Amino acid sequence: MIRLKQFSCGYPNSPVLAQTDLTIAAGKITVVIGRNGSGKSTLAQVLAGLKLDFSGEVWLDELHLKRSTPMRELRQKVGLVLQNPDHQILFGRVQDEISFALQNLALPEITDLPKDKRARQSAIQAKRQEIVLEVLTQVGLADKINANPRELSGGQKQRLALASALALHPEYLILDEVASMLDLPSRRSVYRIIEKLKQQGIGVVMMTNLLDEILLADTVLILDNGKVTIVTPAEIIRNLDILTQHGLEAPLLLQVAKKINVESLRDLQDKL
Ligand SMILES: Nc1ncnc2c1ncn2[C@@H]1O[C@H](COP(=O)(O)OP(=O)(O)OP(=O)(O)O)[C@@H](O)[C@H]1O
Ligand SMILES: [Mg+2]
């Protein structure tokens, strides 16, 4: 569970959250919405341990977020993926993107490491390779293992970014507008991955301006003027005015969902 206690954060003249107590469930999908500038990205940075100038406390399970939190522990707890996949690419080969995450932040946990130095190195290398293949398979990119990431499509790049974030087997994944630059088929494939991650027990927190994405959620957080309102997708569908009350507008898909009385993306796809 992620816990915020008496949490306040923001910038001069823009409170993002003020004196907030909030919990975010492990193993569920939480979608965070709110008008432009309401603080979604700021919250994403906080939850990913990148923004520490807040007051109050933030706990990721038993991990207390503070300056002294070791990066390795942090990244094994929480991964972050951002909107623009181009900004997340550093290397010339898909597999190097992922091994980099593994090399830089933590050696994979391997039991029974051989004592001999060379054998040890090759055991570590083999484990890395195993994880690279595992996470690429998870996002449907195993056949691109030797490709140049710059030659992937936007949707494939975003799936690669997800794979890199998954390499350290985090328990939470924070996604800031991950689908907003993708076309519809790519979005759908990212949504399918997110649903699979939930089935594997990963807690996903998705910041988004694409309000249709609330249909993926177990819980929706609406940020508005320093406050957070917690609702379920069903409550929003039944009463689309909740969105209007927070300066948002129900997109057509949610209006259709209301009309035909469905409350999740899966049900909606089945019905349409
Ligand atoms: N580095 C910064 N310095 C000063 N103010 C900032 C900074 N980053 C964000 N802000 C302000 O903090 C508030 C929250 O911004 P944030 O980017 O978190 O909102 P958001 O909900 O992600 O918006 P969007 O929907 O446009 O992505 C805004 O008023 C913004 O102007
Ligand atoms: Mg943002």
C-alpha cells in the first residue's frame, strides 16, 4: 500500500496537495485525473521518489521515502514511465536499454552465486539476459531484442519503456500519460499490458488526461485545487457531473458507457 500522511506539496502559488492523507492500494489500478496543472505529474514524481521537497510522509509499503532512501531499494519498489517514449531511449539496442536498468541500479538477486570471479560474472550476465527476455516477452517485444530502439514505432517504444521499468520487478508502477502520444491500437496494447501487470500483483498508478482510462481503474483519484477526491469508475459513470464539478468534461466514450450501463473497458469492448 502507498500511504501519504499529512502530505503537502507544490510550488509557490500552486498547491498540488495540501494536508492530505491518502492510501493507494497495492495490486490494483489507480487512475489519477484532474485538469491541466492540477498536480498529476508532480504526484507521479513524488511517488517515484524523484521529488522529495514535500512535507508530511510518503510510505511505499515499509519503505519511507526520504533523501537517504537508497536508489536501488527505491527502483525495486517503484518504476516510472513518462509520456514521451523518445525521451526514455539511451542506447542503440533494445536489450541494452533493459540491461542498463539492471546494471546501474541493482544486480539481479541471484542465489548461489559461484565464488570464482569469471563464473560469477557469467552467472550474473546469464541472469540479466534472462530478465531482459522475460520483460520483453511481457510487453510483446521479444522479437525486437536486437533492434535499434530508435527504429521502433511510438507504441513499441512505449512498451520498451514499460519493459525497462519492469526489469527490477517493482511492486508499483507509476505511469504519467503513457498512452497520450499513441494511436488507438497502441493504446489498447498498452492497456492490455497494464491489466496483465495487475494480474501479476503490480500496483499501477496512471496519471492521465484521457478520461476514458478511468474504465481501467479500480479506484479513481481526482486532483483539484490541492484536494483529492476518491471515487470508483462506476460512481463517475453513474454521475458524469462529478467530472464537471472538477473542471473536466466527459468524453464521448464515457457518455456511451453511461448510456449502455457499463463500467469497465472490458465490458464496453464486449458490448460494442
Ligand atoms: N518545476 C516547476 N516549477 C514551478 N511550478 C511548477 C513546476 N512544475 C509544475 N509546476 C506547477 O505545479 C502545478 C502542477 O503541475 P503538474 O505538471 O503536476 O500538473 P499536471 O496535472 O500534470 O498537468 P498536465 O495535465 O498539464 O500534465 C502547475 O500549476 C504547474 O504550473
Ligand atoms: Mg502532467
